[in-house]
Amino acid sequence: MAKIQKLSPHIANLIAAGEVVERPASVVKELVENAVDAGATQITVEARNGGMTFLRVTDNGCGMEAEDARVAFLRHATSKLRTEADLAAIGTMGFRGEALAAIASVSRIDLLTKTSDSISGTSLHLEAGEILEDTEAGCPDGTTIIVRDLFFNTPARMAFMRADAVEGSKVSAAVQLQALAHPEIAFRLLRDDKEVLSTPGTGKLQDVLYCIYGKTAGQMVPVDSQWEGYRVTGFVTLPTDARPSRALQTFFVNDRPVRSRQLTAALEEAYRNQLMQGKFPGCVLHLTLPLNAVDVNVHPAKTEIKFLNEKAAFNCIHYGVLAALNKATDRPAVRFTPAPEKPAQPTPKPAPRQESFFRTMTPQEYKNFTTAVKEAPRPSPQTAAAVAAAVERTATASLQQKPQAPGFQLPPLQKPVPVTPALPKKAEAPVLPEPPEQAELQMPEVQPWRYVGELYNCYILVQQGEDAFFIDKHAAHERILFEKLKKNQEAISSQTLISPISCRLSPENVALLLENKAQLEALGFQLEEFGDNVLLVRQIPMDLELSQISDTLETLASDLQKGRLEQGDTIRDELLHTVACKAAIKAGWQTSEEELMVLVKEVMSREDLKHCPHGRPICISLSQKQLEKQFKRS
């Protein structure tokens, strides 16, 4: 018997579905791209239960004739390619003819379609790729496809699906990506019968940015540049608005959303020496180039591409973004302004916001006062009584010598009552308690180090013997907080916000955070979904600032993305790293000497405080001989 057999069309379609249809968002992407290729100017997407039970995509495109509608669900059936030469210059979003066949093989589909010159339309019902109903129907121009019960015949695939909220967020991300790719099309998205996105279709990218990113769009810089026949347009964030992840980086090549390390590298090269470590720029950039200068046929989902001239694509993005950043009016200008020789009155320098991270810190004045009181000598009871009697006699004599007003007579003085009553018989004299033994004199603890000061509001300078130590206050505090959080295996102390705070994030990050709500609650966060791309924060860790909430959540989502397949303890440590980093005092903040002293005592007394959770050193040393060598004294 022959061992090699030809696969049945159904099995072949299931294999193709595994490449093309990963989840409901994949279905939305393919159907929307077909609507774009059909010339639609209005596209509506509806999803229920994350798109697993119901997905509907409606467009006002050219529609299909009855004969074409039946053939459209066959594998490799397409109207977008005719000859081999067409593969060298693909200008449509879809071209393989696999999408509809793959989707139909793992779902139940209803199709309504009509062309503008037809009196009536066509209605089809399919299950597992088989056409079960084919009738004539009245419907508007364009195409409507309803996908129900995705993966109903492949239960193993269902196990890889996530919660409805997560899958729904990924559907939103897919629609938003298409809206950014085609600002000339009016998109509308409904999730569980609630409208979460509506774009105007004006053709202006910035209008779509406002619909998706809100006020963040107004802070982005426009880009419009050409390089050797390539053109880049779009918007990028300022260096001061950098993000903790690349979630806000979106690239399009000839209106096709793509992932490209080459384009990412070109973008970030334009920000070189302008970003903090661990921060990334955001962008929505359209790269337009000749169709034969790019190969889009390298991935079944058409998200990866190859450039004929990679250097030209790199330079177009790099220099285009660089020019846009240099033209930005709100970039800080570096200038040298000489100080006046004798200022009449020095102007106080505005200080950055100072946050005390030790909530029960005792002021130095109170500390000195209480120390002085405790160390003051205390008189014996007999001495105290004698002093009181002397004070009373002095006060009485002063009162007698004071001149009186006319007509005022002092009453006769009574013999003052002695402060210490006369002792009765010697045998009955009270026995006074013996004074307590003189406590042994406690010498103050001599510290083996000396606090010198602070440099640049960042580094604490300490001297110990012949060595000078430079302590990074942020790294030190971050490590101390991390050890404190890690030691407590229970839920982290949190604070409930009087007014919840809304945070707008990318759909992918929203999905990740919602999927890991239990882990985040253990870290002190209480989140809930509030509209599309927005999370409502009701509770945060005790040490976290309000201004750090959005940035912290975005970093947490990035940590979850990296640690999805790792052990729970590893993920928890990564999340604790983020919470500790965001809650720690920052370099550049003005910090009181008392707070700095507490950090110094911790660092100088513990051998385990060597690096922050991210691996940066907490303390470095410089010996006296090394310093003298720099001054040529040795």
C-alpha cells in the first residue's frame, strides 16, 4: 500500500487555517482586508464574546456576483492575481485566496453580497467549508460576512483561546490597525453591542490617532520626508514622551501593517542619545515605495516583508524622523546663559517635586530636643523641694515691695506654709525612696563612616577611612523596596483611590493586564475594563505615586509579555522589580538629609546590597590613592 497520499481538501484547509486563523482577531484582519480590496469606504465590525461566537464584517464595497460568491470559498480562489508577473508587484492586501477557505473550514458562515448593478443579492450558508444553503436575497450593495462558532470542529484549538475580554481586546487591536492603515475609510467597531471605535474616514491620519490614542495624538510630531523614491509620513512621539515598551510602534509599508526589525532600528537610531535606558519611542509611520521594491509574500499572515533596498528603507525612516524631531518647536534648546556678576537678590531655583518615602520620619529639631531632655541632669527630691521653697519666698518678698494703688491695702501676710512639712517624731519620719542608681554612661555609637553630601541630586558621597563611596540613591532605595516586597509573600499593602484613575493603553497591553488580574491584585492593583483601550484603576500599591500609574501598568504588561511561559515566581519577581522601581525616589529629586542618612545606614551596614533589581551597581568606591593619582600627588 502506498505510504504517500494526497491530503483531502478539508484537511488541507485545516492546515491552512492553522497558519492564517489563529484567533478571532485573525479572522477580522482577513475579512477587513478583503473589504478594503473591494473598494469599501465604510466598514463595520461587530464582535460578541470576544469574537468566538459571533463576528460580523459589513462593507459597502463592490460586492460579488452569485457565481463568484460560491467560488470565493475554494482554496486559492482569488480575483487579485492572474499571472506569475503579478507576484512581483502586489498592490492588494490579500492575494493568496486562502483566507475565506481557511475561515470557512473551522466555523459556520453566513454571506450576503450584492453588486451595484444587480437587482438582488446572494445568500450563502456554510459549515466546515461546505455550502449548505444558496439562495437569492435582498440586501444592500456590498458584502456582509457573519462568522459563528469559531473552531467548533477543532476542539483542540479552543484550548488555546483566552478569556473573552482578552480576545475582544485583540479584535479591537486588529480593527485599530486597519483604521490607522486606511484613514480614508470610516471604521466602526462594536463589542457586545457597545460602540468602542468610530473613525471619520477623512483621510487624515491625525483624526484617526485622536480616535484611538486620545490626547496622546496631540503631543506627537508630524513626519513627511522622501529619500531616493521612498516616502515616509506619519507621526512620532517626542523623546520626553518615550514609553517603557515598543507597544506604540506601528509601521505600514504601502498601507500594509508589518513587523520589521529594520524599520524599528531606523526609528530608534533617530532617537540615539535622547532616550533613557529602557525607554522606547512611539510612532505611526507609513512607508510608501514602488510595489516591485518590496516582497510581501514571505509570511502566511503577510505581516513580514523583505526590502529590495534595505539601506534606502532604513535611511528614509531614520532621516525623516530625525528631521521631524529637529523641527519640533517644544524640544528644549541647549543654551549657555552667563550668570550676573552680583545679583541683587538671588532667584530661588524651582525644585522638583519632593516625595517623602519614609512616612514616619521625625524632624531633626524634634530629635535634638528629645535627646537634650533625656540627657539633662535630674535633681534629687530634697533639692527640688528646697528650690521650690526659695522660689516661693522670693515671690512673696517681691509682692510686698511692689507699690500699691491709692486705697488698696494688702491683706496681712500669712506665714508661708513650708513646702516640706515639719517632721514629726523621729521614729515616725517618712522614709524617702533612695535615688535610683546612676545609669552607666552610654557613649554614642561611633559610625565607621561619615556622610559628606550629595552630588547632582543623585549620588550620596560617604567617606570611610581612606575610601570614598558613591551611592546611587535611586538604585539603593529600589533594592531596599524590592527586598521588602519580596519578603512579604502575602498581598502587598495597597491604597484605595478616592476617585478611580483611567489609563489608556494599547489593546495588547489591556488584554495582558486583564488576563493577569489575579497576579496584579497580589501586587496591590485593582483594575477593571472601562471602554476600549482604557483601564479603570481603583487601587494601587501603597508606595506608588499617582503620576506613575500609567507608566507602571505599561511596564507591567511588558514584563508579563516576556515572562508568559516562565514560572510564577519569576513573573512575580519581574513585577516586583517594576513596582519597586516606580515607587523608589528618583535621581534628580531633592531629598532631605535625614532620608539620605537612612539609605546610607542601610547600604553601609549590609553586604547584600550590591546591585539594584535590574543589575545596576548601587555603590562604587574610590580610594584616596586613586584620587591622589588623578591629582598627580602620588
